[in-house]
Amino acid sequence: MHPSEALSASTGALDTNNRLQKLLDLLHEEEHAKDGSIESEFDEKLREFYPNFHSRHLTTDTEEDADDGKESTPIDPSRCVECNTHISQVFCEQCHDYFCELCFSGQHRKGKRRLHTIQPCVPATTFDGPKKVETGGRLREDAEALSSNEYTEAENSASESSLYRSNSSRNICNMMGSLLSLGRHGNTSSNLKQIKGSACSSAQNVLERAKFIPLRLTYEERKLLRTLEAALSISQYTDHMDTLECVKNPSKRIRLQLQHIFGFLTGIVMASHYQVGQSLLDEKDFQDKEKFFQNILELGRRYKIMNPERMRGEYGKLMYLLQDAADPGIQELLGISLHQKIKTVYDVLERGNALQVLSDSKIEIATTVVTPEGKTRSQIQKLSRAKDSAIKEIVQKYVGDSSLNEDTIYQCLYSITDNNYHLYFERDPIDRMIQLLHQHFGSIEHKHSNSEDEIISLAIARGQDGARLSHSHKRQFHYVLQSLTLWREISHDMFRLWYLTDQDLLSGTNEKYQLIDTGQGIHRIQPAPLVSRAMHVILHETQRRLGLESWVGSSVIHLGDKNVPNALMFIDKYTQIGYILRPIVKTIDKLQEMTSPSRNLLQYIDTTYGGIPKLQKEILADFFREAFDGSGGDNFFDAGSCIDGRLTSAWNWCSNLHRKPFFPVFQLAGFVGFDGKFA
């Protein structure tokens, strides 16, 4: 250091010490002062020495003593200590904390916490805090003094599954069917294995599923739907709203929002009732048509849930328009609310005092899906007649005991059948893939039986063929099995997730979205608390069923970030699972059927691929290896073993199918793409 710099530094340090000494002297005088004159002098000196000082930044001993005297926020034993939102279900004897079942499992998966013991607890409905704060800071909760009657009331309240309870008592765990009864004592893992009932098993109950099954559209509603689809198909709402220019100029965006929403609503009325539309165009008064707008926009959302392959572009415009219209500022300028709850089977039957329809002994026969696989024509006809007979019997049995007519009960039964068909169409391909995985790759020992079986190993190595993970055959087998099982449970509860997606986007109670460039365009990034909670419940149930200790990969669920911006992107992403797996299952199962009448085709497969069994194994092994290798992200960190990264890797495999040596076989089986049907 230069001598002049050293001298300057020492002088500065001395000057600082002098300033501090003066301040300390003033503080010493302040302690003995009777009035506030010294305090003001101290503040003035402090500002003189440190110009950026503000008196509110200084905390005196008196203030600290006052803070110490304040009552600390009481711990509510009826709420989970981790999320502080959901009802506590277990008490950890080692942590001395109350947890909901999901948070407890997440906090006690590994290490010494796995050995913690638990006791079940009954959640309290309300908590008013402690009556008295004892010395030493110890709190005695009022919940310990609750009577047994109050506990019973709390338990009954917690078991309600309605979505429309108050936010303070609503529990998504309950809604998803995961309010579980735990054992009194014992090891955590053994207790969890004894828990009966899950989100997946609860959906088997028709009464529970009916709360999330949309009502099938009537003929009159389908005419309105065509009008709505036509209006959305020519709309360029998102093209004008979600741009960089609007991000930089919010006032312009509000003006454009009003302009496009007014124009869209007016156009719908004009197309439906020309004379009414003329007067609406002149008066600009939408209040008289509020119910009409709510109905037509609701049936569009309802139709999309029941037909995911339809309205692929229009649905996004509809949801984003309704999302903007639900903004308090825009809604005040519009003068009306465009949001209406989706009409479900449960709602219709409840209003008509006919909920007993869902508990009828023949409801399963009346709503079953008659599939042709493995059945003769006579068997199919017999099942169809039994189904028709059960439907007519249920309708005649309950039409007189309720305010609903025959057509409405028929409509409800057909709506439940549509849901069962969705399970058959979307979930069964996943079940078939799990079966093929066990059939061809489940046994580890047979890999060493002969040299031919060595080529069907599922082992992957990081850096080879684009893989970002390194797994042995056994580890990769479990990784694929866990991913497929999770996809199955998501597909099983897809209608419920659609319903929650609608709530997260349009409820108005969620945080407002932000327009952010994610690297893949400008997206509306918004949290999705209901969908996120439901997904964590499904994930936890899957992990528990397959074994918490043996779970391979990350448990991170991306939602409300740049990977999955909002609930709409989430639901669109997971509806693609069926589109990915159906062509693969169809090709595998159709090989034998294709080659039976064609000797030339059989010879081609034998000479090129070594026969049908070997070709099937080659296709499956390639999919199970490269569709679950962590690849597919824009960079090395955006894919991997997280919950969403597994599906990203599967998409990446689909995009490279045309490069595979077995691609001609897919074409021979009728493969045209992974996009499904648009019409």
C-alpha cells in the first residue's frame, strides 16, 4: 500500500472512532436524562455523522423490552405446523409437533426422522389461542381442554368433502380422499402402510366422483357451443394481450382487454339473437345478459373437460379471457361477472333431491363401458342389454321420488358413463404398459440366462444417447414403473384435476398472474394452490404404495414457474399421456394381427428384426430407456428426474421416433402421429 493511502486509511479510522465515541457519550447522557432533549440531540448527531440514518431504523432497549413483553403467536394444534393451512392429522412424539399426513411424510422420509413415532389426533374446528400466557414463555393451548363433544363435532366437520366450505376449514387432503386413520403407536413406515383409503381408491366411489363429473350437453346447449367455438376460433385475444408491448404498457393492455371482451360478448349475442345484439350494441348494457354469458361460457368449459381432444386452441383463449374478466378492476368496468361454477352430475341430482341415484345397487351396471376386447358378439350384446335394462330401471325407480324428469336422469347416467369411458380410453393404455414392463423386464435373474437377453437391459449411462441419468437395470425398471404408476393415478383423477384447474384460474381468490418471458415465449405465471396440493396428495399416495424408501428420482412438482407456468399448462401437459402411449400399445398389440394374413410381412419382420417377440422387446426397451432418461429440456437443468421432467423425456422420445429403426413398423400399424384427433 502507498504511504499516503495508509495515512488516509488510518486517519479515516481515527475519525470514525472519534464519531463513535461522541455517540457513546451522548447515549450515556441519555440514560440519565429526564426528558427527550438528549434523544433528539443524539438523533441530530447521528444524522450529521451518517446522513442516510433514519430514526425508525434504531431500536432502543425500551422498545426491545416492549417487544419481549408481547404475546407470541400461539401454535394452533388443529393446524399442520408445516403448511399452517390444513387440519393436523398426526402428532409426532419426538418433534412434539402436529402435522397433516402429507407434510409429516415429506418431513420424515429419510434419516433418523423415519424412526419417529406418531399418534393420531382429531382436528379442532376453531382455535382462539391460549387463555393465559405463563411465565417463561410457555403456552398452554386451549385445545387440550376441549371436551369430547367438541372433538366429535370437529371430526365430523373435517370429514366433509364439499369444495365450497370456508377457506379456514377446507382441506384438499379430505377432498382427495386422504383423511386417513393412523395407528396409535409404532414405527412411522409401518403405520403408513396400514393406512386404508387413498385418493385413488376414493375415486372408485360413484358418489364422490360425481362431484367432479361434468354434465353432458343437451341438444340446445350444443347449438350455443357451436356459436361459442366460432367466436373463439376467429378471436385473437391472446395474440394482442400477451405481448411485450402490453407488458411495458399496462394501461394500454387494460384498454385492449375491455375492447376485446366487449367485442367478444357482443359478437356472441349478435350471432345468437340478432335483434337483441343490435340493442346491446347501441346501449352497451350487459347486465340483462349476464346469465346468458355465464351459461354459454360455462358450457364451453364443461364440454372441454369431457372432450380433451376438442377446442385445443379455443380453450386457452376462453380461459385467459375469463381470467382477465375476473379481475376486480375489469369486472367493475364490465358491470357483470362472467364466471359460473361448472355444472356437475352431483349438483343436478342434489338440486333435484335425487342423490340416491348414485347409491343404487345397479349404478355400476348402468354406467359401465362395454368394451369389445376379448368378447364375442353375443357377449357384447348381452352386456349391452343388461346395461340398457339397468338404466331404465333406475330412471323409473327415481323419477317419481324427485323433481327431475326422465331426460335429466338419463343425462346424468350417460355423463357418468362418459367418465368411465375416459378412464378406459386414457388409463387403460398405461395399465397395459405397466403389464408389458413386468412381462418383459420384471425378472432380473433371467438377464444372465443367455447372451440374447443381454440386449434388453434397461440400464442407461449419463452422457450416452442423450441420457442425463445413470441407472442400473433394476433402478431404471423401478424408475419407469413409478413414473407409469404416477401417470395412471393422474389419469384416474383427471376430471378432478380439471375441476381444480378451473378453480385456480377463475376463482378470483388466487394471486394475480405475471406476464414473464420464460424462454419459450411470454406466459402467464400464476400459482395453482388447489392443483398443487392435489398433485402432492397423488404423488404421496403413489410413493407410499410403491414404497417411500425405494422411490427413484426427485419428487419436485413444477407448477407456477417457468417450466409449468400455470394450471392451464399443467392440465394440458398431462392430457398428452394417452396420446403418447396409445400408438405404442397399439403397435405392440397389433404385430401378431398384422402378420397373420400376410406371409411377406412376417418374413420382413423375421429377417429385419429377428421375429415378433424380439421386435416387441426392442420397441419397449428403447422406450423404457430413452423416454425415461432425463433428456428433453432446453438445458441440462430443465429436465431430469423431477415429476414433470419424466413427461418431458417422453415427449423427446416421441419427437425422435422417425429416426428409430422400427419406425416403419409403426407406420404399418397405422401410426400417423402423437397428436390424437382434432375433430
